[in-house]
Amino acid sequence: MEFKFRKHNSGYFPKKVQRSELRLFFGKLYFQWKRNFVWLCEQKFFAKKIVESNLLEKEFPISIVSHHSPIYRKLKDVPIYLQENKKVNLSIALQKINGIILEPNQIFSFWYLVGKPTIRKGYLPGMQLKNGGFVERTGGGLCQMANLIYWMTLHTPLTVKERWRHSFDIFPDSNRTLPFGSGATLSYNYIDLQIQNTTKQPFVLHVWIKNDNLNGEWRTDRDIPYTYSVYESYHAFHAEPYGGYTRRNTIRRKIFLKSTNEIVDDQLVTENTAWMMYEPLLESDQRKNDPPQ
């Protein structure tokens, strides 16, 4: 299921659209083959080289941004073994991207590096969101890695070339510390996270697991002149004329000159619209109990 914007009275509003299983199957097949063709023809542009762990901090001494997120969360009706499996899946995937060097003009592609998550590679069933609910899929839970990398990238001069978001808001916030809609979703291989280095210096991605947290940072070999602040400029729940509720927000980022702390730009990052799978009142009550942002 997806939604398209339809005209209603004086504006455009989202309306749910049901696709047949046959159409979804062939559509997915088409986009997967299309992605493979692009990878084959443009492989020279994708980052592949990985720096050895013992040389990472020596060759790239400056940490531009770091962040961490808990692997285990309190999610209603989600069995704990799916989160335990997620930890295994994350551990396997990070071996393919930890230490990846993103040279100038190169592109980081999550799926190009990680490849298809299969049982043969050791991946386990994990939670994957689908059509307003969740299902068990081999390799489920890798979206947490994409969320982390995407959020960190917004605090660097790197350019997000491709990012997808969920069309549904499944669970009420549980101790959320980042703005709603500030993550990235994945589905092998056509729903990808891609980041391009449009600067003149290399960056390296460092990711690891410690104390049940997924940790990450972008490092480089020399300092950059800017700092970044990502914030939510708009957030609201909307009752839609076609039925149901959507959650909408706008995310922006301010760029500061590090030497003077002067704002040099205030950029639109993304505007999110997601169908809510719970009552807005429940979300409002939950947010009252959330810690300060």
C-alpha cells in the first residue's frame, strides 16, 4: 500500500492506494534489475576501499560527527528475539561498511557494499515494516544502520544523493531523541541510502556495536570550517478528508561558520508525511513523557 496526493476542495491531500501483489512483484523485479544495471555501468563511482581498523584514527584523526542509538527498544507486540536477531544482522552488515573511504566525487551505497542479506551469509529473521505493520524478513533491522548514517551525514558537508522514508508511522514515540522522519528506510536493492562526497577531502565511515548500542562517526584527515544543527521547524497531526490521520513535519538544518559561530545558511532537508497507525491522542500523551530534546 502507498499513498498519492489527490485534489480535494482547495488543496491536495494524501489518499491510500492499494496495489495488487502481482504489480508489486513485477515492479520490484524491474527496479532491482535497473539498480544492478546502474551498478554495473557506473561501478567506478562507488566507494569500495576500506581502511584497516588499526590505521583508521591515525590516517583520519578528526571526528566530524558521532552518534549512537540503542539496539533494543520497547515496541508493542514485537517479540524480543527479533531485536536480538537485529543485533546479529547489524554486526554482519557493519563488517562490510566499517572503514569505508569516501573519496572526493565517490558515492557511498549501502546495498552496493553490504549486498543481499541472506541466510547463507548468517542473517537472521528481523523486523521489517510493510504496509502499515511489521513482518519477519531475513536481514530485518538494517534500517537502524541507515538511520544512523543518514542522521550523521546531515551534520557533515557530504551530500545525500538518495534517501527513502517510511510511508507509515507504526508506533508511538518511545523516548525519541531525534525529530520524527529523520531516518532512512531500506529494501534490497532499489530502496537504498546513497551519499556522495562533493568536497575536496576524503571521509571515512566508522561504525561499531558496544554496550547494546549501534555507534557511528564520520572521520576525515583535516578539519572542516562549518558546524551543523538539524531541527524540526514544523510538526502536526492531520485528519485527512479521505479518512485516517497523517503525521507531518519539516526538517531543516542551520550551517554555522565554526570560527565565528555565524549562521551562513538555513536549508530545507525534507518534508515528511506518514499515515498514522494509532490514534494521535496516544502519541500526544506519549510525547509528554519523553525526555527533553
